[in-house]
Amino acid sequence: MIICMDVGNTNIKYAVFDGDKLVLSFRVATEPKKTSDEYGGQLISILNNHGVTADEVTGGIISSVVPQLDYTLERTCRTYLDIKPLMLVPGLKTGMNLRVDNAKEVGADRVVNNVSAVKKYGFPLIIIDFGTATTFNVVDAKGEFIGGVIAPGIKGSLDSLVNGTAKLPRVEIERPQSVIGKNTVTNMQSGIFFGFAGLVEYIVKKIKREMKCENIKAVATGGFSEVIAKEVSCIDVVDKLLTLEGLKYLYDLNNAEK
């Protein structure tokens, strides 16, 4: 079995694959101050609860946008799973050309999403990831990543609004019945939900115009992808496992090279 770890600023997403079959997936909070032993104990406990033992895991791969956790999680894999995981770093074979000013600046999660989406859906593509940040990746008709957009994340925007004001409460992020709110809660929900729906529609529209192609497929992933996709017309596919399946593909690709 192969374990894949997608380390984000808010959560670490795990998936365990047996061949191409997904055995289980789960997420835990990203906590940079945790030790490798704390992550290891947590990981082994979750695996055991799902009937997977450490010795069944024979390989792994890590994609991380939290550099201070790279060594911690690599050590976790070595100590608790007895594997040396692949790290998604510059130089790892991806099969995709990054036609941007500085390829080293591109987040590992964005690279994985691009590779995974192209493998599953072809190209050209717009890949939208609703994570801690809301990212838009553009893959052109040659299958090359040519750039994109980074916007604030939905949850982070709400946190900023609540933390920056004295009287606004913390609310659930969900679609209100009407855009015109009748109380503080529905006012805030309307602003966050419809505001981000509008952001997505407008940015996708602008990308298509700039690409001079109205038929680019838009693939969405991440925590709020399903919620926003129900409101907008520009998202063609929601794929919550896009990143983790991409990691498994990159693991296979690089081991085949070896």
C-alpha cells in the first residue's frame, strides 16, 4: 500500500492506496509545533482503526506548502512506517512543463493538481482549488501550466472579517435563502457565499476571454468546491480527491523511472 500526504496550511490530507484502489482517506489539522512522534502516534492510530497496519505500507509521497513540517513528516514516515517518502520538490519528475517566470515559486499542491487534472480530464483546463487560498491554475492547449490566480480563501476571509470587527459573530459558511440578508448572520453569509461565487464566475470568465477559448473545462477541488459549484455555472467538474490521486500518480511515475 502507498500513503499520500497533502500538507496544507490548514489541514493535512492523507490517502492510502492499494494499487489504484483508494483504501481510505482522512484529514487532520496542520500543527507545525507537533513532533514526528505526535504525528506518528496519531497516524498509526487512525490506520489501525481502519484495519491497516504499518507494515502494509510500502511507500509514500508528500506534497507540502508548510516547509517547517517537511522534516517532521519525513521522519514520521521513516520511524513509524519504515519508508523513505518521496518529497514533491523541484527535480521530481512530473511530466508537465511549468511555463511561468519562476517554476520554484509554484506551490507543490498546484503542481499536483495540474498533473492530476490533465491526466484525468485532458487539456486545456482551469483548475480551481478552494483551500486556505483560492487558486486558479491555467493549463493551455499544449498541456503546459502557464500561470493563474491566487485569491483569499473562503474561511480565511470570514476569519478576517470576524477578527477585525468587534460585534460581528462567527457564522457557518452556507448559502442563505436570499442575497438580501434580514439579520447580521444572513448578511454575512450572503457576503461570503455570493461574494466568492461572483469572484469565481468573473475570474473564470476573464481567463476564458484571455485564452480566447470559451470551451475550457473548469475542474474544482478543495473544501468548499461542492458548495460553490452548485451556485455557479462555470464549474464543470468537482473532484475532491484530485490532489491525493495526483500524488499517487506521481509516486508511480517516479518509481517507474527508477
